[in-house]
Amino acid sequence: MALFSMSGPALVLKQFQIGEPASDTVLHIVARQPGLMSFFLTLFGLDTETSLKVDRRSVTFSGSSLFGQMHITVPLTAVSATICGYTKSLGKLLMGIGCLIGYGFLYLQAGGSEYELGQTSGLRMVAFIVGMAFLVAYWLSRRLVVSVQAGDVTLGLVFKRSLIENVDVDFPKAQQAIERVNAALLRAQQGSATASSARV
């Protein structure tokens, strides 16, 4: 059972907190559904949030919407894998580069002639603006995934930068978060093994 997918719309990041070394909380991520409607619903207390929280004992996945809630907790000792990665939209990058190449081609085709430049100025401006818009969209298209796997259950979030809340996380920070989760996982499993040997 997978509770996240790299396909489909990414959630919008509201909070990304890596706990202090002495803190019980290892990682806490909160995200909401994309769109202005979801933003206003959360402002009025009608939660449409999804969260992933890792502490020293367990991993908790919580999801809420207007249709209901889901809450899943698994012991940290049951986690078998951690996942961290990101994707970007190659199509938007290629479209942006193509439009800017078209802009350059139209400029060169005019050959520096003032008349020809005037004739193609509107088309060149459109090509330049559309090309830059696609490049900005490519920059904003980064989708990060942070998840853990316990048996056949995968608990995680796919999220992107929030322009409204102005919360952004780059891949190195996501890797740092997973390293902290891995360290907590190793400590929990070593503690479990020590307790088991002591009982024997």
C-alpha cells in the first residue's frame, strides 16, 4: 500500500522542520493541497493538510480533507527503507529553450535590418516572454519526495515550494532530513536488538 505517488499533483509545503539533536522530534513535514481554495480553507480552520512526523519511536502519517481523515502510525523499528528524491519537468525546460532559440532565429533572420526587425519585433517579444515563462515554470516544477517504507506500506509526501507561505526546501536539506531519520532508525533498531538480547 503506497500513500504517495510521484505522479499527480504535488502538495504545497507549509512546514519542514528537522528536529534538534536533543529533541524527540526527528522530522516534521506539513503540506496542503495546491490552489488558493485549499489555502483559504486552512486559514478558516478547515484543514486540508497532510503531515509526516518522525520521532525517536515511530513514524506518523496524517491526512485530512473535507471528506475525512486518515492517521497511520508505525514503529520506527518496523521501517525497512527511507526514500528521498526529486523530479523536474523536462518538457517545460525543452519548451523554454525552444522558444528562446526561436527568438534568436527570428533576430538573425532579420539580418540587422531596421525594417525587418520592426516586422518581427512582436513575434520575437512573444517568443522571448513565452520562453522565459517556461524556464520559470521549470524552476518552480521541482517536486521533492520524502518517505519511509515499512513492509508493504509506504508513508511519504511529494511536495513542492509554496509561493504563498514562502516555504522552500532544496534537495540537500531533504537529504539532511533523511540522514537524521536514518540515524534515529539505527538507534531504534540497535536499542531493540539490545533489549532482545537482554531478555534472552
